[in-house]
Amino acid sequence: MIGSKDFNPGSIDGNMMTSKTKTEAQHSLLKEKINIPGRKTYEEVFDKRTFLELYSLMKEGVIDIIDYPISTGKEAKVFRGEQKDGTPIAVKIMRINTAVFKEYKKYIEGDHRFKDTSKSGLKLIYAWTRKEFSNLRAMHDGGIKVPEPISFSKNILIMEYLQHRDHPAPMLKDVDIDKEDMEYVSREILGYMDTLYNDLEMVHGDLSEFNVLISGGYPYLIDVSQSVFLDHPQAEELLKRDINNFVRYFKDNDVDISEDDVIEKIGIEEKIEV
Ligand SMILES: Nc1ncnc2c1ncn2[C@@H]1O[C@H](COP(=O)(O)OP(=O)(O)OP(=O)(O)O)[C@@H](O)[C@H]1O
Ligand SMILES: [Mg+2]
């Protein structure tokens, strides 16, 4: 930044500049010495394939408008949008990114719903999207508070938009709530874990204060693409991680809870080592 001490009108005012200094100034710019901060972070908003898919979803009337990005992470971008009747929606676009293929593969393999799915490239990303849609459907129908799934196509998932007043719903980690509300949130989430495990026979698999949104006075679980059924080879490991994350977060926030309380509440028969 140019401070007032450095400010020398003679050197930048065209009328007062000699032709020599003007040429020198141009020259150093032309040599591309200028460094644009953050240049490496520029990237396209939508790759061509995604753009065309959004276009067909718009033509079909599933999406009317896309307003603005809510989140642009390394696995997905989430936008606020609207349907024709003005209903707000969340549009989650999975990145077509080879770096995540390996990670996704281990969840898709071993999931009986995807036994016929090709485990590579685009097909894997599409399966990942379909998996999140179908997990949201199962959880929503099972009475767990998750965004209601609306539609999906290729790498695009459309779901209920969760909000807090005029803003996208905040993550649990970003809300400032008192002890009593924190206890209430912990009880609700424990209830969701119970329903997941006992009624739906599923595990969230990435439960944390990042994947719980607060909307309309309730905690909602989001980001369920990696959720699996209990017969999945990773299920036990994911369940342990969920329990650990849950207990760590709420203990740090003065809620009196332990791993044993969770195991007892959920009623896991064989006591798992957490
Ligand atoms: N239905 C929704 N309504 C409102 N906001 C949402 C909704 N779904 C997701 N978001 C916002 O988008 C963010 C990212 O969503 P999500 O956790 O599902 O993606 P992700 O797989 O973690 O992506 P990445 O790992 O790339 O960040 C959330 O933290 C939340 O802020
Ligand atoms: Mg997330």
C-alpha cells in the first residue's frame, strides 16, 4: 500500500512526468514484473460439463436461478438457488477432481447399493452424488433432521435450503449458544445417532461440529455422502470416530457426556473400543 509519505504527485501525474520516466514505468509493467496476489486461486466457477448439466436442470424447471455460493470447499461447492415458485434450494455440486477418487472409492466399494457401479472416474463422482441423495432420503424418511432431498443429476444434488433468518444456516462450530442450548443440541444429536444406528442401521461417518447446521431452532445433520450401512466394512471404524468427535466437541463445551453414555444410549451390544 502506498502511504502518504511515499506519495509523490510528480511521479504519477502525466502532465508533470518526463517522457523518460513514463517509458520506464510502462516498461517495467510490460515486463510482467507485477505480482497479482492470490492469482493461483483463480478457477472456473463451473466446468463445462457441470455448466451444461445446470442448464438442463434449469430447462427442466428443477432449478430456476442460482443466486450465490454458500461454500466452496475442496470436495464440493454449495450454492443458494431458487425454484420457479420462489422456494429456496441448496445446490451442491461435487467437484470432478481426481484427488478425491481414492477416498470415495473405499466408501462406494462395500456398499451393496453400488455393487454394479464402475469404480472409476466420472461414474464414481456420479455414484457419490446419488449416494448422498439416497442417504438423505433414508434419514429424512427415518425422522432425522437433514435437508430434504429434492433431486439429483450427475454431480449435482438439489436439496432443501437451511437458513437462519436471511442467511444460510450456520455450522454448530460457529454459533454462540449457552450451556442449556448446548445440552439440548447434544441430546438431539444423540437421538439422531440412536435412530441412525438402531432404526436405519446406518452410520453418519463424518459427524462433527462442521457437519451440523443450526436452523429454525434445530440441529440438522448434513454432508452424508460418506454415510454407510452397518454391514459396510468401514462402519465400525466410522461409528467410533463419530462417537469420539461427538463426545470431544460437547465435552469441550461443558456438556457432561462420555463415550460410555453414548454407547449405553445407543445400545451397542458388543462394546466397541472407543
Ligand atoms: N442444505 C443446505 N442449506 C444451507 N447450507 C448448506 C446446505 N448444505 C450445505 N450447506 C453449506 O455448505 C457447506 C458445505 O456443505 P457440505 O458439508 O455438505 O460439503 P462438503 O462435502 O463438506 O464439501 P467440502 O468438503 O468441499 O467443504 C456447509 O458447511 C454449509 O455451510
Ligand atoms: Mg462438510
